[in-house]
Amino acid sequence: MEIKFRIFRFDPDVDAQPYYKEYFVQAQGNERVLDCLNRIKWTQDGTLGYRMSCAHGVCGSDAMRINGKCGLACQKLVKDFDSGEILVEPLPSFRPLKDLIVDMNPFFERVAQIRPYLIASDTPEKERLQSPEDRKKMDLAIRCILCACCSASCPVANRDDAFRGPAPLVQAFRRIFDSRDEEKLQRLDQLNNKEGVWSCVNHFECTRACPKEIPVTKCINLIKAEIKKTG
Ligand code: SF4
Ligand code: SF4
Ligand code: FES
């Protein structure tokens, strides 16, 4: 079948304004949007800019907005869009650098602020042991690939720059509920404000957008509950 793609284009070195360009692609229903972008780039327009790496939902680099919803181009199938027309745009509220490539630095800076790594004072000779029960407490967040689909979909983060957004909170969740981490209370304290968990108003857009099916809103609510529990 023939699919019409409308793709956001913007090269700040050349274009005064962003614009949309149309491309027509022959594709099977079970091909992915990423396959179509590759076909456009390789056979029609080598100037089209987008990120990709693994092509299998692992690296998180091809997050974009497809027909109004944030997702990974390597996970969205042509048959998911039965109108025969697919609109492709960069992640909303992220600064476009070129076409579908956005500036991810502010996002990763926010993630870095929550210290997304194990903090422990000792250096064991062997691995740090953790019981299966304790390991399970982190399960909800373990699959995060830092694609930013959740943060880009959050209406609160999009209008309030001070809010850290859901992805850093998912990263925080993973460490707060890690039995081996020694800074749980400091981590909860860091998020006990409007920049942290309390600006989240349960829109669930983040949860709907997550390509790894992480219950993002639930993670945030569990952090809220832990803050109340620990006082
Ligand atoms: S649940 Fe919270 S973080 Fe997720 S989209 Fe809604 S306000 Fe944003
Ligand atoms: S929680 Fe999901 S949507 Fe958000 S960054 Fe992680 S994988 Fe992406
Ligand atoms: S290209 Fe790696 S997640 Fe899609």
C-alpha cells in the first residue's frame, strides 16, 4: 500500500521557519514507521534528519511524535495508522535541532540531577547481594530506556519548566526502592516539592506514552506514598 507521510522539517542553518514536507512510501502493514523513514532517507531525500540506533526498542533514540502521540518509530507499525496518512514530528516541548532530531541535553541534565546510580559507602569485594523480594520492589522501573516519551507527553512538564517531569521520577523510583541504596531519605527529600512529585496531577499521559509499558504514574504515586510514610 502507499502511505503518505507528512514530516516536520527544519534546518536552522537554512530555514527561517519549520515546515512540513510530504513523501509517499510503498510499505506493508507490518513494517515499522522507522522502516519507512529509512526508505525515505535512502531513496528519496537524504537530507531528512532523525536519530536511530538499535531499531528494536532498546536504545530509545528514535522517540518522536507520530500522529499526535509520542512513541518509538521502531515500535509503531504502519497498520497502526489506518488512515493511510502518517504525521511525524519531533518530541513536543523539546528544541528541534534538525528535523526530527531534538536537543536531549536539558532532559539528561534533569535525569542526572536525581543521581541515577547506586549510592553506597562501602566497596564490597564481591557483588552486592539482594534478595529476590527486594529486587522485585524495583521491577516497575527497571525497563526504562530514557527515551523521554513520557516527559514529552506530560502536560504539566510541557507548561511548567520547573517540574522535573516523569522520566527523572522513574529513575528516582528505581533508586528509592533499591534496598542497597543508602540515600533513600535524601532522595525522597529532593522530590518532596513542586519540582518533584507534587506537581504531578495524575494525567496518565506519561503511562500511556511509555513504549516499555512502565506504569509511570503509579511509580510517581508510590514515591508520594513513601514520602508520606517516612514523614
Ligand atoms: S501522571 Fe504526572 S507525570 Fe504523568 S503525565 Fe500526568 S502529570 Fe505528567
Ligand atoms: S519511563 Fe518509559 S517513556 Fe519514560 S523515559 Fe523511561 S522508557 Fe521512556
Ligand atoms: S532505534 Fe533504538 S529504540 Fe528505536
